[in-house]
Amino acid sequence: TTITGSRSGFNALIFWYAIHKYGKEGLLKRAQDCLENAKYLKAELLAIGIDAWSNPNALTVVFPKPTVEIYKKWQLATDGDIAHVICMPGVTKEKLNDFVSDMKASIKH
């Protein structure tokens, strides 16, 4: 709790700004793009032999923990033997292709 029992209005201001900047259709498009990127990444990883998975309608793609070089370069979150990528706004297909390329190269070594 806060001293006065209230919350900061800053998060509400950020949300208001996003609604006004993108509009309903723009926010929907951003979400759809993220979902498409997650499906794309999963398919690309599976195509190179990496056992990737995700939950339906999720932006997170989970896969076996890659080499130290890969997870440090890409700053991947790891837990035990798994790692994941979250396909949020700003993650482009170009970045995903670069990541998959690095993953593919690491398999060959």
C-alpha cells in the first residue's frame, strides 16, 4: 500500500496515450502482428529441428536452452533446460530470422 492509499496515475496516463495514439484498430493490429510473429518463430525453429512450443494465442515461444553464446547474445531468459522468446511489439521478422540463423549455426557446431 502507499502512504495515502492511492496509486500513481502514471500507468493510467500511459494507457490513455496508447489508446489515443493507436486507436482500437491499431492496438488490435499490433496484437495480431505479435501473434503472427510467435507462430512464425515457432514454425521456423521447428523447421531447423528445434523442439519449440507455445500455448495457443501466446506471444511466448519456448524451446530447449541454447548454447551460452546464443542465450547471452540474445539475452534470453532461461530456466533449467529451457529458454523462451516473447514476440512483443518491436520484435520484427528480420530480428527473428537473425535469431533463427544463429540457432541454426549453433546446431551445426
